[in-house]
Amino acid sequence: MSELFRLHREMGCTCDEFMAWLPGATRRVPFEIRGKVVTIATHGGHVHISLEQKPPRRLAQIELPVLAVTFCFRGLDESARDDFLAHFDLYTRRGGG
């Protein structure tokens, strides 16, 4: 039985922005999109990413998008998950400091 690991997080972007970042964030490996679920074959396993656009956060007159993102890793050990997420996170960071 392959190992299953889930990670839930919120990202400050829209679904369209996320999809535009996806090729670079996944090192340009092939992926399949079905509705709001992306499946990526990597490191000898699969990563399924589910997306759900949430209501925006409002701070005074500023409105920030909120995207609920669930990563489901199947068949990847901890090292492979860490490698995938390190690159994904580095690629999708948006300024700030």
C-alpha cells in the first residue's frame, strides 16, 4: 500500500493565478487537470492538489484573495515530499520580506 500524506493550506491568490504558476512550481513535469483537481506524477508517486476559492479577506480597503489548497501525496516518502514542497513554495512566494 502506498503512503498517503495530506497537507492543507491557504494561499493568497486566485485559482487562475495558481494555474499560471503551476508549470514552474512543479518543475514543468506533466500534470492533468480535472475540474479543480490537479494530478502531478513526480518522484515515483503522485501529488493531487485540490483547489477551492474562498471569500476574500478584507483589511480596510484592501481585498486579498484566498485559495484553499489541499495537497495529497501518494507514494512519496518524506524526503520527496519535502523536495516537492520546497521548490513549490519557493516558486510561488510573492514578494514581501
